[in-house]
Amino acid sequence: MIKLTDIVVKFGDFEALHNINVHVKEGEFFTFLGPSGCGKTTTLRTITGFIDPVSGTVQMQNRDITHVPIEKRNIGIVFQSYALFPTMTVHDNIAFGLKIKKLKKDEIEKKVTEIAKKVDLSDEQLKKAVSQLSGGQQQRVAIARALVTEPAIICMDEPLSNLDAKLRVQLRNELKKMQKEFGITTIYVTHDQEEALTLSDRIAVFNKGYIEQIGTPNEVYNHSETEFVANFIGDINPLKDEIIRDMQLDENKHHFIRLERLRVNQNAEGEGVFKIQGVIESREYYGLYIKYYITAANQQLKVIEKNDGINIYEPGETVKVGIHPDDVMSY
Amino acid sequence: MQAPTGAKQKYGLGKLWGIFGGVLFVYLFLGFMVMPCLDTLTSIFSAKDAAGNTDPFAVIRFFFAGNMPSFVLNSLKLAVLLVVTVNIVGISIVLLTEYFDIKGAKILRLGYMTTLIYSGVALVTGYQFLYDKDGILTNWLLQFFPNMDRQWFSGFISVLFTMTFACTSNHALFLRNAIRGIDYNTVEAARNMGAKPFKVLLKVVMPTLLPTLFSLTVMTFITGLCAMSAPTLLGYNSINPEIVRLAGSTTADEAFPQARAALLSIILALFTIVLLSVLNHYERKGHYLSVSKTKAKLVKQKIQNPVANVLAHIYAYVLFVIYMTPVVMIIIFSLQNWQAIRSKTLDFSGWTLINYFGSQDYSYTTSRGKTKLRPNAISGVFANEKTIGGIRLSFILSAIAAALACVIVVVAVNYIFKHKNKKRSKAVEACLLFPWLLPTILICYSYRIFFNQNVWYVFGNNLYYAENVRFLIIMAYTVVKLPFALRMVKAAFYAIDEELEDAARNLGASSLVTFLRVKLPIVLPSVLAVFALNFNALFTEYDMSATFHSSHGTSYAMVIQSMCNEEGRDGMNMNASGRRCASTVFIMLVSGLILYLVYGVGARDLGERLAIREKRRKKFENLRNSIGLGGAKEEAVPVDVKEAVK
């Protein structure tokens, strides 16, 4: 569907993207994930045509679109700020692209009404100014505006970043539902790992203008290919000298273990599990789970335990911490 | 975002338009900013002595030998004292209405803000009407203080007094905003730590206002230095009136008047440049920004000491009376007949609209006992040919200039934002800000002298000659208003989300369509506000009008000024003062309406406008229903009946 081959983008002397290669499949929800300044938005803007690469090609449906003007690429965009035109009504915002394409008035009306229905915008809301809508409604307008011109793919640049936590989760679900309904190929940019993991079919993890790993959420989380990916996706414990020595791990490598893979007391029992003695320093209560800070083998370990209401440990309590060698990620 | 290295350059019609626009811009900048001012500068050093030889330092020698330094010193004296008095009154009115709990603060605020709609020559003549030797208030004061000097309202004191109250508009706007931006939690924190109210005001509130106060002080100083209408009308020898006088003088009357005028304008320009540089430097250091994430709204402070509280109230209302009296008197007297106005006593049977509309003949008896009739000697603002001519001319010239300034600035700012961080966009911005460094009088004087000959640069035309002067006035008006327009419009463009432009392009809109349908509607309220404010200022503008005053360039301000002198002379213009009062009321109405449209109606966004429309629609529907014309009743009519009616 979309194929980026050896894309290089420079800003003056600064090389923002180094040989980026991505292949997004038809109907896929593909996410560019990474910290600020890693190149994910630059890659998206290269696909949408706002940035011309110094070298490399962008192909869409096997057609080279590297130098095709923005408006002729047939790509819908949902911007970070939604970029809804404040001086137009919701209706006019959605109809803008159709008017530019010089469609007939009744055809425009038909398409606007159809798409509004699909994204659950009422006739009343169509007459309103965008400033009169809530954050969620504005998002739907942005999606409707991007979809009404029937693009081949839709690109979303951190569309949830300006919303509060609760609304974010709610809209995240709506977004996923809508994407499945429309069946449209979607490229999504975010720095939020949770968002990427919950929404995506596949994720590309960016770092300093390179792609560190491309894979399904399970692959990037449980089988992180690089230290950066392991560190960036979810929380992680670096294992220090004493544990590395005692577990006879390769001392030339860095070793990590995810918080939920550490086992405490009775959970630490089992074949092949390496056990160490630790003391609970403090704990954070999250309801669904409890996070413990444990001092063991001359280092601090963060552990997440399911809150079963029974096995709750107090600060100062001595506990057994178990590490299964299979859970250790080494780089 | 910085343009990527690989970005393509597009050539075509747009590029041609760009080149044409660039050439036109350079042509106008050189012709209407650089060349006239350079000509003024060089004229100082090209004065000729009696033998006809060029003597580069003759004017400078003359400057120090004659009384010219006194004009500079007078202007400096006015500027320095004005800074003190304007700040005292300006800070007082803001504290009294925004910080302290003074009863009737809303009414007081309205009174203090009257200078926003009542300024310039209209205000000065209004003060004259009240305070000059025959003024209403002078007469009233003489009843209590018989030994008082009847002519107390003249010269320096009168200029200082008038300008003190005329120049607090900026305080009323900007200092008010600054004080409203204070985080009340900081006040509460200081009180909580034991600071007394006065200490809180001094140590917590005032420091946050200092940057604004500094800017206001510099602007007030420049206003004082460049004062024109008050010194001219009230008789005070400062720089600007002298420049205008010299500009109209000839070598037959005195030694090199033009070169002296040029020298004075250059001195004024130097002062302005130094002051604005200081201001710019200070502004770059940054302002105090509230670090609070949850800013609390300022709560008005009650003055605890009862004596201080009473004194503060008295002070507030005395200021209110000073601000309001001229306004109220002008309105009242604009509705009185000429006899009442001339005697400056209210005649409760003499109410009339003749100062506004219509005309009357005036009959009088000559010294030989003959009765003569002077047709239309009494006429209203809208019936007097000269007045209506001034209004028409000022209206047209101001509207064209205000629109021109907006168009130039909008196109330029769009260019500046499109080519951000490029040298050419910075150069365009610098060119548009250039007039800010030059006093208005220097620009006008330079135009008057430079273009008062056949100039090759404008295709051999004399732009000061006959009706051409109107074009020159438009150019001067436009140039002078460019910096203000640029600052305001640029701020509006900053508010445009860059993603909007991307979104429009993504949806297939060209640069022109994006500009016209997306960006322009967003900045339009600000552009219209700039247009309105510039129009407001230019409509009754005095400084430039006085410099370009000629039979073809008699603007409204000059007509108002002339009304001060011509009242009743030879039985003509019997109600010149009444017409002047009516003119002032007319100006207040126009200014008030414009401010309402700009800040009241124009500030509403689409959401607010739609909400108001919806509210009105519902009201209208309710009304229709209540009088039995509602849709529900119409629907109740059977279809066949409707058909029958058809």
C-alpha cells in the first residue's frame, strides 16, 4: 500500500531521517512511535508530501508519489490540533475539500451528510461553529473532513495529544472502531506507548531518525529487538553486576527485565527461577495492581504485582524475588 | 518547521507577481520614506549664505545663536513634566477602578475612558471652551476667586493640563490589562505573610506593572515631545508648531526657514530613535510573567483606613468631574442656540438642533441703522458647506489610507510568515517599521518640501500642488500608520495555527485560496480593527493636516480649528462655536461606534455569532407564536384548505 524506500530527509546540514524503510499494508493500522524529535512526524510529512526527501522513494499502491504535489496524493490527514477552520461551520469544514474539487452542490451535500452520519455528527452539529463542539466532536469532524474526499489512506499526527486522559482513552476506542468500520489504511503518529500498543496492528519504533524495530505490539513489547525499544516501551529494570554474576549472564551485555516479570514470594516458586532476598522499600497503590520498590542484591527493583487483596506487602517486609532467565532481555 | 533541503522551488505566475510586488514595494519605500527624509537631512547642510555660497554649518550656528534651543527645551520641559503628571493621573485612574474597591467604579471607568473617543483637536478646543478667558468654568471660578487671573488657561500650564488628561488613554487600556493580569494569589500570599495593604501594592503589585509603565512612560515622553494640537491652539512654543510655521515661511521673512525646520525635525527624530531603542532594549529583556498555573482573578481591595477611603473616593470623583465636564458641556452646548453658546450660559429655552442640521439667516443692524440679512449665517455641521467638505475630505482620505495600510500590511505579513527566518522577509518588516522611528512631523515636513516641486521620481509631478496634495496626504497617512498596522496584524497572523495551512493544502487548496478562504477570514477581525482604529485616528488627525493645510487639503481637524477663530466675524458663522461643539459630538459618536464595532461586534468569533443568531431566531419564533403567526398553527391548517387558498 505505502512503501518508503531508503528515505533521507535533511534540514540544512542536519539529517533528520536516515534511510527509512517501511511497508504499510492495505487496511492496516500502522503506528510510528518514538520520543520527541525522533523523526516520526517528519516521516509522516514525507508521506503526505509536506516534505520532499533528499533521496529515496515514497510509493503508494505501487505508484511513485515522491514528487507528487500534496493535493494529488489522495491522502487524508487528521492533524494534531485537528486544524479545523475556525471561521467555518462544521458543515463547511467537511465540505471544504469537496468545494475545492469543484463538485456539484447536491453531490457535496450528499457526501457531507453521509460522512457526518458515519462519524455520528447530527444535522444540528453540522450547523455549529467548530468552537461550539467538544474535543471528541471536533475529532470526529477532523476525521470526517479527512475521509469525505475518499482518500486511499489516512494519516493521523498525534490526534489525541491535546486531550485529557479520560477523553483520550474514550476517543482511542472510538478511533479504532471507526478505522475498522471504514477499513481504511491508517498511519498513526504518537509518542504514547500505551496508545500505540492498544491501537496498532503494527508499530515502527523510531529513534534519532532511524527505525529501531517494526513489529506487532506483542513483538515490540515482549521481544524488543534493541535496548532502546525495550526501554522505551513500558517500564523496565536494568539488572546490575551482582544479579548478572549470580545468574551467570553474559557480562558483556546489558540485561533487563520487565516489572511484571519479576515474581514475589510464592509467585517466585517454580523450576529454573533464580531467587534473591529483598526488602520492600515503598509501594504505590494503583488499585488494579501494586507497584513495589524492592532493594535486593545491591540494587533497586521495581515490581508490579496483581492486587489480589491478600498478598499485600508492607514497607520493611522481607520478600523473595524471583527472576526466570527466559524473561531477561539482553542486548 | 524549517524547509527541508530537498524542497522544490516552483516558478510561474506567482513568481512574476512576487517580482512585481517586490519592485513596487522598493519603489514606494525609496520614494515615500527614504528620499524625502534624506532630502530633509541634506537640506540642513546645504543652506546658502547671503552671497549664495553653500555654508554647511550655517543652520547649526544659527540654531545656537538664536532662540531655537528654546523650542527644544520647551518641548523637553513639556515631555518631562507630562511623564510625571500623566503617570500620576494614569496610575490613579487604573488603581481606583481596577485595584481599589471604590463605589461606582464602573461609572468612573466610563468617565476616565472618554479620551478614547474624544481626543486631539476636538478635546483641546473643548477644554478651551471651558477654561479659556471666557470659558464657563473660568467664569464660574471667578465667582469664588475674584482675584484669579482670567487668562490662567494659556501657555505651558494649559498645555500640560490638557495633555495630562488627554494622554491617559494608553494607561486606561494597557495598564488596566496589566493589572487585571495579576495573579491574586500573590496578593493573598503577601498578606498572609504579614504585609500591609500599602506594602502589598508597593512591593507585589507595582513591580509587575513596571514593564508596562516603562513602555507607557516612553510613549508619553514621545507624545509630549511631538505635541502639536495643544501647543498650537493654546499657544506654547514647542518644536512641532514651530516646524509647521517655518515650513510655511519664506526666506523673505526670515533666515533659511526650511533648513531650520529640517534641523528641528531631525532633532525630534534623534530623540525618538534613542527613546524607542531604549524601549526596545528594555522590552527584549522580557516582562514579568505569571508563573501561576491556576491564576486567581484579582479581588478589589477595600481601603481599610476610613479617612483614606473617603479621600480616595473624593479624589476619584474629582478626576471623574475633570474628565466628564468637557464632554457633558460640549454635548449640552451643542444643543444650545448661538447666543447661549457665545455668552456661555445655559439657556433652558434655547435648545436647538441648528448646530447639527439646517441653516438660518441672521439679521443685524449696521452702525448706520440699516437692517441687513446675512443668509445662512447660522448653519449646522451637516448643512455648512465648509464643514461638510472637511468631513467628506477627511472621511475619504482616512478611509483610503487606512484601507491601503491594511492591504499593504496583510500582503507583507503573509509574505513575512511564508518566508520566515529569511533575510528578505526581515528586510520587508524593517521597512514597514521604519516610519515608527521618525516623528510624524518629520515625514510630513519632508513630503511637503520634497514633493513641492516637479519630482522625476513621481513622473515629474508636483504632489503638493493643488489637488495632488490629497494624494500626498493619503501617502503620509498610510506611511505613518504602517508600523501600528504591522504590529497588530502580525500578532493576528501569529495566532494562525500552521496546521490550518497544511490542512487546506492537503485538501487541495492553492496558496491563494488558502490565503483568501482560510487565513484571511481568521485575521479579518484584527485587520478590520486596525482599519477602524487607524481610520478613527486619521479622521480627526491634526499634525499632518496642519502640515499639509492648503485650499485643496483642508481636513476636518483644520475646519474645527478654524471654527475657533471665525465665530461671528462680520455677521458670518454666527454659530461657529456651536458647530464646533456639534462636530465634537459627531466625532465622539463616530469614534464610539467604531470602537463598539471593533471590540464589541468584531471581537465575536463564529461560535458566538451563531449563538446570538440562534438566540434571536428563537426570540423571533416565540414572538411569532405569541402573536399567533407561529409555524405550529400553520401546520395545523389542513392541506386541502391550503390547496384551496392557492
